[in-house]
Amino acid sequence: MDINQLRAFQAVARTGSVTTAADKLFRAPSSITTRIHQLEEEFDQPLFLRVKNRLKLAPAGEILLEQVDQLLPMFDQIEHRMRESQKIEHISLGALDVALDTYLPNAIGQVRELYPKARLFVRQAPSEVLRDELINKRLDIVLNDGPIEVPGIVSQYAFSEKLVLVTDKHQPDITSSKDLEGVDIYGFQRNCSYRLKLDKWLKAGGIEAPNIIEMESYNVILACVSGGAGAAWIPESCLKDMANKNAIKAHDLGEAGRTDLYFSWWKSKDSSLLHSLIENVANSTHVD
């Protein structure tokens, strides 16, 4: 008994005709007849009865059809998954620099093991750039600050990041942005969502025109701050691998420093590769 025999049997059972079943399966009628006879010989009993020039299921045929109707969908699913695994999938991913540096390497490595033939393009960019690149379909999926509410785009929570204010170690505790009046503050350009959060926090504390020095590297920013040259608002995860942690002081900003990151992608780009990436990030990311 093989799968082609079962498909032939099911087609004849559903149509009541060898000719119609053959057309449906793109086979010659003689091929369908042969497969039915092979099954009847194997089970040593008739599967069909001829009634007024149509084939009707015999009792044994009714039992077999019930089982075949359950079996074939499972086989089709297995066949589909195996064929999908042979495809050379590709995906273009955009992410915030901190997410790319801290959280994605392990997940990307695991995805590469599962899909060794996959082509993965990865780009780091600020929040607004990532949003525009996704909307304009230059990226398939982004890991960004907040969901993107555009028809056709799906957003799914990934993890939360904690932003902290860092100063040199001698700085007294910061309770509000007023404590930073006259202090140089380092931050990314305004197309970065973290920078926008910083501006909002400063304004809420009454600082309307802070002295912001724009830099595009957390490593350079931390080097400046640890040298006593101002303050900065950065993701806490950037401090984990910092060589001279003792040279800086991190100030917890509570809810003002919380930011939620989301995966956003075009629904039309759904694929097993894409969802494997999301799942591996979820499994490897543990942010308190």
C-alpha cells in the first residue's frame, strides 16, 4: 500500500467514477483502476460495488475512506513542510543598534543553524529610518521601538528595554532633569526614538534648550561620560560589557526610562524563516 493508491481510492470514492478521478489526479483511467485493484488484493476484499454504472463504496471501502480522510491531510502537511525546508528563503531585517548588538546575535546564529541555505540581510538604523524602510517595503521585518500601525503590517511585542541616565561616578543622584541644567548631554539624532524620549524628559523637567551633543555611537558616548564630560541617556544593556563600569554612575529613571520593542513585518512576508527568527529572539531574550 502506498500513498498514490490511497489518493486514487479517495478520488474514486468521492467522485464515484474512475474517469473523473483520473482527470482530477491527472492520471490515466487505467492507472487509477490498477491502484484500486492493488488495494483490493492487499486487503483481500472489494472496496467498491458497481451500482447503475457508478461505483459505490463497499463496507470495507467505507472503513478505509474514513481512515484515508484523516491520513492524507497529515501526509500533505509533512510533504509541504519538507518542501519548504528545501527552499532558499531570504529575509531583510532592520533593527535598532542596541537590539542588534545585544539581543540578536544568538538568535541569528540559531536561525542560521536551522536554515543553512537562507539568505539573511541585516541592517542597523534609527527608529524613524526603520519605520520608513519597512513601510516602503525595503525591509521585510524590523525590531523597533513600539508597534507600527499601518494596514497590512503586523506588530508583535518582543521585549522591554530600560534606559538609564549615566554620569561620571561623582555626580549626585539625579531626581529630575533640572539637576542637569548647564551639563552637556550626549544623544543620538532626532530620528532616534530614544533621543525623543530624552527630549521629552528634559522638557518635562523645565529644560527647554538643553546642550545636546549628537553622537551616533554608544561606545563613544560612554567614553566621554566616563571621562567626566557630561551625561547621557542610554540603554542599560550597553553597560553590561563596559570595561570601566566603575567610572560611571547609572541613574534609574523609572517608567520614564522604559521602552517596549516590537517586531513589525508585512503580513505578506510571513514565512517559517521569519517566525523562527521571532521565536529565537523570544527564547534568548530575558530583560527585566
